[in-house]
Amino acid sequence: MRKNPFRLVKTLAAALVLVANTAATTPSWGQPVRIKDIADVEGVRDNQLVGYGLVVGLPGTGDRLRTAIFTRQSLVGMLERLGVNTRDNETRLDTRNVAAVMVTANLPSFAQPGSRIDVAVSSLGDAQNLTGGTLLVTPLLGADGAVFAVAQGAVATGAIAVRGAAASVARGVPTSARISAGGIVERAIPYTLAGRDHVRLSLRNPDFTTAQRIAAAINRASGGVARATDPRTVLLTLGGRDPMAFITNIEQLRVEPDQVARVIIEEASGTIVMGSNVRVSTVAIAQGNLTIRITETPQVSQPNPLAGGETTVVPRTQIEVDDQAERRMGVLRGSITLAELVRGLNSLGVGPRDLITILQSIKAAGALQAELEVR
């Protein structure tokens, strides 16, 4: 079988007809959204925390202390702080009920001491399952090394792992777990909005047009207080206004975000994602295969009675060659969007793998007016 990299053709003419019929009824892609859904207030953000701890109480599914040296040393150090001396007999420790874990959490903005946060627990050694374990007190550190929270509690994996002598069944990841509200904030990150003269909005998807539209919408509602300083930032001059009340009012305003024409291709899974602004210039596309189909149909040759012959199997081979010579190159006009073309091709059975090849060929020809990102 020999395959041509260009694959479209006979179905292309029907696809173009279908596209032409649906183009007139295609709805508008741009929809206004709230400012709070596409921009954040600069400085109001989460902070990541990390810590190292021990999970105990496991039913023999923890780390092997003979190979997980850090788990053994951590266990010895913990017992020593509690007044139990095991350092002289460290090599005799052989429990499988303890696992070393990394604990991570996000500290929300404006979190105050005493607030509770969720924490994630992940095995660090060769533990097989964290189900049924309990995380001991674990300090959670920020990027500066300071302790901002402390985590402790029973872990929940939400996974099932059953192992027998000849088979095993697993669902989920039993070496990763969570503790709902298992962290207590011990230290707040200082940040105040009161008394500020300026506030910056940070766009989650930087874009010149979107930043300008946000500034224009805010100025229409509150006067000339907003100015787009770059594709990511909109500067707000409060002029004595209450920051909380002002931000509450403007984050409900709606704007239509703009976006760069981009096509994302995930070759591993055959996934294609494209923006609404993607366009295709006039281009001629052809697709064809040389298909050779060989069919074996063995037949049985049965001799007549009393003829003295033997029953034999006679091979029968049928060879079909389809070079698709009747297919012709089609011209794709530049008046339709790529999304409309893909809908037409999908309705005719062109799969994602063929679409990936087609899009890459169109981009190579310079007719795809969008960024093509292959992952």
C-alpha cells in the first residue's frame, strides 16, 4: 500500500457544496464575557506551598526502609524528637507502614491565619498505596523558605488497588491523595487594596485589541480612569474611589475578547483545536491513495466417488488495484472559514488524522492564515 500525503478529493467537491450551504447560517463566534473572567487584579493571586512529611498507618503498603533511606532517616528523626531513641538500632527498622511524601498546596490571596486550605499528598519513595494513612504534622513552605501553613490529617486517594497471586486491578493513582481542608494557614501574605491610587488588571491571554476594549468599556462606565499600557495590562486610576467597590462594579462589565488565529494540533491523540478567526486563502487540494487489496478465497476440490482421487485445497487469489484515477484536484475558495470546512469534511467522514495532514499541507502552501502549533 502506498499513501500520498495529500488526501482529499472526490469528497472535496461535496464538502464545498455543504460548506456553501451552511456558511450563510453560521452564528457569530464572538460573545461578550465579563472582565472578571478574562483578567485578574494584579497582586491578587495564589501562592504555592510545598513540604515534606510522613504518612503513617498504612497496611503494609508503605516504603521499604532498606531501600528508601530518606524514609528511614525521617522516621528516626521524628521518633527522636518525640523522645524515642532508635538511632542505635536504625538498621533493624523494617516496618512497611510508613511512607515519605511531598505535600503541596495553594495559599489563596487574602488568606488569614486560621483559615483552612486543601492539600495534595504524593508518594516520594516506593510505597504502593497511601489509602488508609494519616499525614503527620508537615510545615508548608513558601518560595522564601518561610512557613505559611501546616498540614495534617487522614489522606483520601479515591483509588482502588487490588492485587492477587496472578492478577491485579487498579483504578486511579493510589500513590497520590488529598486532604480536604487539611492545612491550616499560620501566616498571611501582606497585601492590601485600601488606600491605593492605582490598580492594574492583568489579562490572562495577552492581546492588544482585548486590552483596548477593556479600557474602553471601563471608561464608558466610569469616566476616563482606564488606560491600556501593554497587551497584558490595563492601568486603573482610582482617584480616591474605594478599590473594593470600584473593582466590584467594573468586573461585571462585558467585552468581546479578541484572539490570535491559531490552530493547535495534538498528534499523539489526533486532536485539533482552532480559533474562530482562522481563515484559508484560495488553494487547490487533492488527495488520493493507491490501494492494493488482495483477497484469498481457498476452495476445496472434491473428487468423484470411486475415482481414486484425493481431496485437496485449491488457492484462489483476487487482486484489486484502486489508483483513484477518477479523482480530480479541487479548488478551495478563500471565502469560507476553516471551521466551516472542517464541519463539512467531518460530516463526510474525513477523520482527525486526515485533517492533520491536510492542515499541515495547507500551511506549507502558505494558504492557512493562522499560527499552526503542533504538540
